[in-house]
Amino acid sequence: MKTLIATVAAACLLASPVWAHEPAPAGKAQPAPAHSHAAPAPQLDAHTLEDIERHRGMARAHEQAAQCLASGSKYDDCQKQLQTACKGLALGKNCGMRHAH
């Protein structure tokens, strides 16, 4: 009998953290946090914003090249696609992260 009670007690104790972290049922809103730790977005100058867009463009070009390779296309064909997508965006034949300022 002691073993049964100990087993049930252990199961309850081990399962309790799971119950504590269950999401709220549908339709019930979660309470808002008391305060936010997120810092306000900094004000960025035009040059920095342009630089951000350039990096995002390079990332899109590289993602397209990765998808091209993953589809089984030839490496040279994917390289040509990458070079076309990066024209005027970055320097070098591999659309490097070292870009023109």
C-alpha cells in the first residue's frame, strides 16, 4: 500500500510543472505582462536603412541560390542566377557581404 501511495504522489509531483505551463483555453486572453523588457527601436539614419535593405537583398539572392541548388540544378546555372540577382547590390562574383558604400 505504501508503494502505491508513493507512486501516486511521485506522479502528481512530476506532472505538476506540466499543468503549470499549459496554455490558456481558447477564448481566454493571457494577462498582459506588468512591464516590457523590449527596448524602443532606435532611430536609424538613411545610410543605415539603405545598408539594411542591401543586406536583405543579398540574403534573398543567396536564399534563391540555395533553393536553386536544392532543386538539383547545375552549380554554374545557380551561380549565374546569383550573380544576376546581386548585380548592383554587392561586389564580387559570389555576392559577398563586403558591399559597396
